[in-house]
Amino acid sequence: MNLLDRASPEVIDTPRAWVACLGAATMNGAAFGIVYTFGAFFSEIRTEFDAGSGPTALIFGIALLGFFGFGAVSGAWFERVGPRPLALAGGLVFVVSLLVAAGAGSIGVAYLAIGLGLGIGGGCFTAPLTVATGGLFATQRVMALGVLATGNGIGTLVMVPLAEALISDLGWRSAYRWLAVIAAVAFAIGLATMLRPPARPGGPAQSVRTSDILRLPVFVRLFVVSVLFGIGLYIAFAFVIPFAERNGISGRWAARLVGIIGLASIVGRLGLTGAARRFGAVRVFRAALVAMVVAFAIWALAGGTLVLLVVFTVVLGTAYGGFVAIAPEVTLVLFPELPPGRTMGLLFLSVGLGGLIGPPLAGVLDAAGWSEAEVIAVPAALAVVAVIGARGLVEPATS
């Protein structure tokens, strides 16, 4: 099969479509999981290069901006070439960047390899694979997107504790080399099973420009809500480990907290995907945002109490899982007449902007002497604003 060939329409909702969905989940899951290991590497990189919390956290922010933000570019390219060329190029960049990170001799190289390399490499294929998976299903689309998002949660659940163990036993540089091997294997599986969705007669107009989409008030509202969600989420991913260790939690248990977020997100992705089929995607999307507010309130009170930290990660993970599983369906439901590659790419960009803003902001506030509760109050307040903003998103009535 040529890299640009489309699957036949008969593949829709078939077992072959599910094989492609699982392959995409494997590829995206490995990429998400590896990017989210940064919290395990945070202290090692900060110490190695004698950098402060803010400059070190900025590496993660750059990676997230590329990982999600490049979706605005790759989503548009997807409409022309499909997922395979983007996945091949992005996978190569991602693996090479891990190897470069392992040999980094300065914080500048870490910015390039971990920040730009992993970010843009993953950004080449994460949004396109989401659009491709949605295009392979009709009646089972919500469930397929939920399964795809579950792969991301499994990746986080597995990769973060694995990275912590590798760092402890072999050092952070060797840990990155092993992650490169794991990524290469996962990406090979994804590429081997990948399909380009068939063209659908009467589909959304491809002449719509990105600037046209960004002038739609409802889309702007969704975009801003997603930015605010991203700020809070990635402050948690970047700082739950160092904040826990500072309060007397062991490194192994601190790493497990991120793993618990991943595990809870799997429950959230599958459970809330089912709820969306019953109550509507937009309503469940709003409920996930409310759960984020609750999670941050628990984190602010937790301190060094392990039980409360576990409760925080469970609530956050469930909210996170519901958001990432339902947001693509919300986009498709609210904007069926728009090109899905462009709308999905912009949705990914919004979360990436949150990732760029959140961790460095929290790092600067932490370095300035703010207490942990005060730092956590910032994303909590922004999550409240997101809940208020999401009230303006209304699912269209179906006949």
C-alpha cells in the first residue's frame, strides 16, 4: 500500500478499523507516556545543569506546546497526505531526540531535544491519528476515540514508574536511551497497522481556512476553555512529584502518583465515554471540568498526606481522562461542517498553550517563595473560569 492510499469505504466499523485504532493507541500512548515522564527527570536535569525550577519546567512547557500545538500544522497536512507520512517523520524525530537528550551536555541541548524534538516529533502524529481514528468509524466513533485516548492513559501509567525505576538503577541518561528503544518498537506497531480513512461524500468543506474557524465565537470559547484546562493539568504533571518529595513522600511513591493519574484517566476515558453516549458529549465535558476544580482543592489541602495525594490524583486523572476522551467528540459534534483535521489540530494547540504557560508559571511562583497551596490556587482559579466558560457550549439537538 502506498503511503498516501486511502482505505476503502467498506473498512468503516470493521475489525480492521479496530486494529488500526489499537495501533494508533499504541503509538500515541508511547509518545504521551514518554513526554509525561518529565516529572521523573525534573530533579535530575535541574541538578545536572544547575538550573532553577522555572527554567527547568520551561523544557516541559516547550515540549507540550510542540506536542499539542504542532497539531494545528499536522492536522492541516493530514487532510492532504493522511497519517502515514506524518507518523513516519514524527516517529523518527521523536526517537532521535530521546537519544540526543541522553547525551545532552547543556540545558540548551535539553531545550532542543526534550522540548522541541519530543514536542514537534509527537505533534506530527498525535492529532492526525485522532482524526484518522474518528474517520474509520461511524456508529462506533465515540467508543473508538475513547479507546484511542485510553492508550494515552496506559502509556502514562506504564512509562512514568518505568522511567523512575530506570533513573534509579541506571541514571537519567541511560533511562532516555531505553525510552528511545521502547518508542521505536511502539511506533513500528502503529505504522504497520495504520490506515488512511476513506473519503466521505458530502463531508465537511475543505476550503475553510484556519482563520475562519478562529473567528467563530463558540470555537473560541472551546479553545480558551481548553487552554485553561491545559494550564492546570500540566502544572500537576510537572509538580506533583517534586511537591510530594518536598513534603516527605519517597521518590518511588511520588512517581506512583503520576502513574495513578494515568490509571484513573483510563477509568475516566472508558467510563465517561460511555456516559457521553447516554448524556451527551458536551454535558460530560463540562462535568470533567468541574472535577478538575475539586481535584485542585484536594491538592491544596493535601500537603504531605499520602492518602489525600492519592485521592487528588484519582480525581484529577478521572477528569483528565474524561476531558481528553470527550473533547475530540465535542469538536466533531459542535462543528460537523468544518474540516476535522483543522479543528482537531487547533484543539490540540489550545492544550499545548496551556502546557507552555502552566509549568513555567508555577516554577516561577515556586522560586519566588509562594507556598505550595498558593501555587496550586492559581490553576484552581483558572479551572473555575473554565467551568463558567464551558456553560456556553451547548450540544445541538438531534432529530
